Amino acid sequence: MSKQSDDGRAVTEGGSLASDQPVAKRPSRRVRRRMRTEGKRGGLASTLAFLPLIFLAVFGGIPIVLSLLLMLGHFGGPNSAVAQLGQGEIPGRGIGTLGAITQMFESHSYQQNVIATVIVFVITGIAVLIIAATLTLWQRLRPSRAMATLQFLAVVPLFIPVVIASFTLWTFWGDRGFTDSSAALLGWSHALIFSGKLQGVILAEVWVSLPFAVLLMRAGVSTLGDSSLDAARDAGAGLFTVALRIALPQLRKECLIVFCFTAVGVLGSFTVPYIIGPSNPLMLGVDAVDTFSNYNQPQQAAVIGFTIFALAGLIGAIYAIGSRSRHVNH
């Protein structure tokens, strides 16, 4: 119990004066309610931030681990069902076996498939980069209505489904198609048939991948300053000199993104090479599905999948090294 002294201060039971410091007040009900609401919102935001990681771990990480175990010859657990139906399996002991990997890479047809896939995504990435850079830089340095129309047409494939486009290009480039018939009128028999060939796959992949590249390069070109371009022109530099020595060095990041993203997209594509591509050699995406469904060899299909994963990792390493060197130079 405390009493009050003559000057109005509180006195404890022992007779000492209480401290002059004000007693902390308890937060009001409204403040407490607001604090609880903010805490709930913070917890919800943290949960939503982790959802992509959880989604990636469940639908990406677990299948990768199971495929790795299947490739190394571990046929128990979740892999038991697919292992019972598979053919030509090589079981492993302990850590596992590399028998399936050795078997696939000793196959001449599989070596051809890997080489064909690398050739297709490298040539496609370079071609898409050259075309997109030419269209956007030309319009930036020397604007014209014709170049603006070409840029617009280059984005049109973005709104056409890949399946429909692939069947259309197969007919257009195929036997007795438009290109073959036009060549026949000029006296060239079977000269411009691209369906069923890797050349057709490259042309179709360029057509499909070009819209994203043009949009990205257009955004990068719009950031170029007029001062450096005008200074180069005043010094007597021509169009190609300005483009190669002034503009492109400032667009290295965009060029790297266009090449790497195009290469990864072509590497993992299935529809275009399945419809337009040849039966031999096969792109790795088509080969993986063919090995799993037609030949019923899931372990060998897992080897193909990890080959695609390794090539994609190589492209990612090129992007990482290029981005790091750019930051170091800056």
C-alpha cells in the first residue's frame, strides 16, 4: 500500500518516496488490436515469400532427386513402380552405378543427338541475337517506317501457338509446299525443303524465339544516350561504326540475356523439333520422351534429362561469368 505525502508524491509502506518517473501505461485496446493485425500480416507475408521455394522444392527438387537415384540404379522406394515396368535397367549398389551413363554415351546415335542439340541451340541463339540487334539498332540509329514494320512483324509470332506455327511451317517448307513449289518453277527440284531437317528446326526456333529477343533489345536500345551517338556521328563515324563501337558495347548485358535465354529455350523445346525435326538425329527433348514412352527405358531417359540439365547449367555458367566480368569492368 502507498500513501500520499504533503507535496502530493506517493509514499510506500516503508515511508520512502516513490520515484518521480511516470508509470508506463498499458497500450489501449485499439493499439493492441493494430499490433496483432500487423503481426498477422507480417507472418502472412513471410509465408507467401516462402511459397515459391516450397513449390520449387516439391515439384522440382524431389523429382530431380528421384531421377538421380533412378539414373544411378536405385530402383526402390518411389522408383519401384517405374522400375518394374522399365526395360534394359542397370541396377546399382552402394552409392550407385554409372553403367547407364556409360551405355548412353557409348552409343553413336546418342552422341549424334547431343551434337545436333548443341549445334541447333548455338546457331539459333547467335541468329536470334544478330537479327534482333540489327532490327532494333537500325531503327534507333536510322528510323524508318519499313524498319518499324519489320519490328512489329517480328513480335507477331508471340501471339501464335507454337503447335499451330509448327504444323504451318511443316506444310510451308515440306515436300510440295510453297518453297518446294517455288523452287520447282525455277528448275530446282527438291531444293528448298526444310521439313524433316535440322535446318528447318533452326529456322522455326528462330521464328519462335525472335519476339522475346526483339522486345528485350528494344528496351535496351531505348536507354542509349543521344550524346555519345551524336558525338560519334559528328566525328564522321558511319552507321556500322556507331553500331559496333558505340551502341553494342553498351548493350552487352542485353545481348548476353538474349543469347542465353534463347539457347536454354531451344535446349528444352519439344514441339518444334518433334514436328519439324528429322527422325535421326533427334533433339534431346524429343529423344528423352521417345526413350521413355516408346522404348520403355526410364533409366536411360533420366540420363538424357540430366544431360539437358548439364547443358543448361553450362549456359547458366556462361551467363554468370559474363555478368560478373561486366560488373568487374564497371
